[in-house]
Amino acid sequence: MLTKTFYLLPHNSCCLIAVASVPDLVSLLQFPFMQRAIAGAVLMGVLGGLLGSFVTLRQLSFFSHAVGHAALVGVVLGVLLQVNPTSMLLPFTLVFGVVVLYLIDQTDLGSDSVLSIVLSGALAIGVILTNLIQGYRGNLIGVLFGDILAIDSTDLILTFLVLIASSVFLLSTLRQQILLTLNLDVAKVQGVPVQLYRYGFVVLLSLAVAVAIKAVGVLLVNAFLVIPAATAKLMSHHFQHFLVMSMLVGAASSIIGILLSGAFNLASGPSIVLIQVFLFVIVFIWVKLYFKAA
């Protein structure tokens, strides 16, 4: 009679499940931390797909990359001040995102130049502050690479609130958002409040980066936003379809990545991103072969 043995293995602040025989992925759902991880995966996948669609079309990938890396400063400040890093991370990324957009608007330099300068400075500050931390620094590894299996109820609530705010803001003004995305000058002529929408989107994007860092880490958070949208863009050029498919790819890849992580004792953040890359490659090959055959 074939038996299945599960071993609980420590991993950051939570634990992973290594399946010794045939992986029984359904059994993993019996664990509360896995249930929270699945819920978080759906919320973050939908949020990343929703915002990532606009990030990709508006060419803001480098912006979200800069905000994600600069968030390290907020986390380290929380550790140094002995407060919950999340309570420092959220306001820091929010202020950072708004300030960076303001600097881009107020200078004649290209946005990539401004982002490179700010990103380099923020990383330098983060590394210096990290050296000031006394004692154990292992929890910072989780910040770099993420651990969605360690999210708690507070993280789920914050992600849900950001998702609701993003959905209301973007979907209630979808026509204006599409016009702003496709042609900024035409949007201004049509009377669209361009600056309000730009800064509103940056606020939501910064908050989304902040809540996603615990799941996928500073180093991979940009991939969480960009890859699902890029995959969906290969499959559809109709904006509404593209938006829905981006959210579906984000949620599905997150769930598959978590199950892969739990079943084979892999890091959760990199597992999710690896699945996203795999799906992108599969879709890319399929699209190329389909159109070549057509």
C-alpha cells in the first residue's frame, strides 16, 4: 500500500511541505498557511495583472522596478526602528513613487535617466542601512526573494484593499485610462485630467509593489507585474480581452507556483516567477507557430 509522508521544513518565518512520495497537492490545502497563500496568490495575481496591463502599455516597467528596489530602504528602516517593516514599507513606497514621478515631470532628463539615478541612490542607502543592523539579518533574505507562504491575515486585507481601490479607479474610468495610455496629447485635448490619473495610478502601483514584496521579494516584484501582462499581450490585441487574460495569467501562475513550491520544497517567489516565464515562453512559441502556419 502506497503511503504519503509529509515533512514540515523550516523556511524563513513559515514552513514548506516536502512530499516524500507522490505529491498530493490537495492535501496541502489542509494547512492554514497554504490556504492563506492560495488566497494571497489569487488577489496578488489579479492585482498584478490589472496594474501590469497598464504598466506594460505605458512603458512603466522600469518605474515599478525602481520602486520595488527602493522599497528595501523602507524595510531596513522598519528593522532599525524596531517597528513592523510593513508599516514602514507602505508609506515609503508611496512617497517614493510620487516623488519620482514629480522629478520626472520637473526635469528635462529622460525618465530612464531619472529612474536610474534614484534607483542607484536608494539601493546605496539601503545597503548602508543594512550594515547598521545588529545581529541576525536572515529575515532580509525573505525581503529580497519573498515568501508567499508566510503572508498573514493583515497582508491579505491590505492586498484586497489595494485591489478594490485599483479596480474602482481604473475600471470606472476605463475609457479615459485607455485614451491616456494610447495617446497622451489626445487625452489632454479631450479634457481628461491627465495629471490626476497619472499620479493616481502611480500611488496604486506603489502600493501594489509594497504588498507584493512579501510574496515575491524585491528582486522579482517587477516580473510579477510585467510577465503576465506581456503574456496576455501576445494572445490578444483587444484591450478588454487583454486585461482579463492578464489577470487570469497572473492568478493562475501564482497558484501553480505556490503548489510547486510547497510540493517540492522550492522558494515560493522564484517558483511563481519561473512559472510565469514558462507560460510566456509556451505562449510565445504557440503564437509564432500559429501565425507561421496561418
